[in-house]
Amino acid sequence: MRARRVIAAASVAALGVLSLAACGKSAPDVAAYVGDRSYSLDRVNGIYDEVQAKYGDAVRQEAGQASATPSPEQLRAPVTRQDVVNLLVSLELGKRLAAAKNLQVPDEVTPQQLEQSLRVPATTEYAKLWAEWVDLLQVFNQQLPPAEVSDESVMAVYQALVKAEAIEGGLPVADVRQKFGEGAFVGSATALSAALEEEANRVDVSINPRYREVGVPSLVSTGQSVIFYSLPYINEEGPVTDISSPDAASPSASPDAEGTAS
């Protein structure tokens, strides 16, 4: 993607998120609270484990047809538990925002349409949740007026793409703007950020500290392929604080140990 312009198929948002402890929501077995809804660590683990199991089975089957033996790395899907949390939280906020704005969200995108680009079997819950999320993103991109494309917003999206290894790093903002073309997708991303931030503040969002670097799942089309990435809106320097749980402080609980970055 060194010389190509980036064309957005969906965008990303930055949200104001409070810590579990700050809101009195500190159950160590809960990954996230969104208003009156909670998402347990068991739910996150279940979605993640299903992706890894079905992906591994698919790779083994394909490798068997070629009489090859896949490596452990090849058997791991490019999905982390952090990705699962990002998707669950963003989807819930998106649904609430659509309802508040009386937006009709058609059921158009199927998991099968995303399977090849997402690199996740269409039969998994993760793929099904992604299909719902893309339906929402398409509506928001059509209904929310785009915001001004600032250097800060351009570089935020750029750094997220660098992290996803989708574009070369170390570029100045002028070069990034040239690669992004008119940057319309950054304007859409900024508008969605503002809308979701308002919704997050309204319903009260709390995140388990083990998932400090929370981001909104996003995808961008280069015209030849689709890139999935995530733009963090809270990290180790953000307002989250640890909760009293041995698991939360354990290195093994960190999503960083789960393979490919989001």
C-alpha cells in the first residue's frame, strides 16, 4: 500500500471510557459494562476460543489436502481477545446510537461476505458480530455529516494502520495526506467518534483494566484488498485503574500474549 490511496469502507471512533473501579463496577469476571449490559470474560473467551478452534481446523484441512503440516503460528487466527472486546463494546454502543437517532439498519452484510478478508470462518460468532457491525458502519457513514479532516485525526488513523502493518511507518503528515487522498474516510471517522463518545458518556461505559487498549474495529479498502484494524481510544496511560483480581494483574491475562495484534 506504499503508493496507493486509501479508500474507506468503514470508520473508527474514539470514545470516553471510565474505569470499572471509578464507577463501582469492578467485578473481576466482567470484561466490559455498556449501560445496563455487561459482557463477561467467559463470553469473550468463548468467542475467541471458537475462532481459534474453527480457524485451526480449516487450516489443518487445507494443509492435509496438500500433504503439508501447518506450524503452530499458521494455526492461530489473526484475532485476539482484545479484538473481541472491541467488537462487543462498539456494537452495543452502535446499536444504541442508531436507536436514539431512529436510524434503520438493514441486514445486508453476511459473514460469508467477510470470511475471506476477515480470515475467520463465517460460522463463528465473531464473524457474525462483524457482519452486524459493518451494517451499522455503513448507515453511520451515510447519515452522519463528516467532520473536518485535521492533521491529528489523519495521523491517528495512520498510526492505527501502521500498527496493523498495512502501511509504512515514519511518514510525515504531508505524505500521509497525499496517500489518503481527500481523506473523506477520516472525516467520517471523526464524526462517528464524536457521536459514539456522546453515546458512551450517556450510557456509562466501563472496561476491565486487562483490556486497557480498547479500540473500535474498523476496515479500509485499498481497492484491491480490505484491511482490518483498530484505533485505540484508551491505553495504559488512560483513566483505567486496576481492579482487585489476581487474574487482572497476571501477565498471562494480557491480550498481548495472544498472537497477532489487532
